[in-house]
Amino acid sequence: MSAEDSAGGRACRPAIIPVSLLVALLLTLLPLPEWAAVMRPLWVPMVLLYWVMALPQRVGLGWAWSMGLLLDVAKGAVLGQHALALVIAAWITLRLHQRIRVAPLYQQAISIALILLLYLLITFVIAGFLGDAPRSSLYWLPLFTSALLWPWLFILLRDLRRRCRLSQ
């Protein structure tokens, strides 16, 4: 291993988690054509759940709450709507991370999809209480695109984590 590899690993170490979550937030806010916007994956929850699963001692409920509040502000949602949903999703992931992490990618995708279903259900119920519930079944479409993208996102973030030498 060269000195450059070692220095590169140390250089990206402290910032990789917040930078990846910021990229996920930007992907969530990226303007898309209407036909593509309804299929937009749940970037922030997926990236957050990856980090909770991969580094549960470093990324937990505080990160989930903070990212949820950022998502609430960015999307103009009721303050706490996404925060509550992300905290519950992160808590479930923390409880199950050892089981999910060792599963094959297709089983991980199913597990993550179920957690994301709960996330969407919570945001749906909160919006319903406020009289702003989505009326279209397309609301659930990001669940499927997220599940399909999970294996590639997992591999990308895992390789990035390894390159930056982040471990438990």
C-alpha cells in the first residue's frame, strides 16, 4: 500500500458520511420531469439506512432525526414528518442490522423495502391527518425503484466505506 492510498483513506474518512447524505438530499431535490419524479427513489432514507446498518455505533437516531428535519425543510413538509419516519426506520434498522447486513443483496433489498414501506406509511398517515394525503397510488412507486436500486447503492457505498477505511 502506498503512502498516497493511506493519505487518501484518511482524507475522506471524517466527511464521507455527511457528504453522502448531502448528495442523497441533492438527488432528492433535483428537478426531474413529471414522469420521472413519481419514480424518484427514496435517496435520503436509503443512504441513511445503509450507514445505520454499516456503522451503527457512528450513525444512529440523531443522524436520522437531523436528516429528517433537513428533508422536512427542503420539501416544505410539516416539521418532524420525515424526521419521525426516519427515526423509526433507523431504529428498526439498528435492531436488525446484523441480520440484514449478512443477507444476500436481494434479501437485503426486500428487508430495506419493508422498512421503506413503513417510512412511506408514516409520512402518508401524517399527511392524511393534515388533510394532504396523496390521492394517487403512484405515491408508493418510489418503494419499488428504491428496492431495485438498493443492491447497486449498497455496493457503491460499501466500496466507498472500504476505500475510506471506515469500520466499526
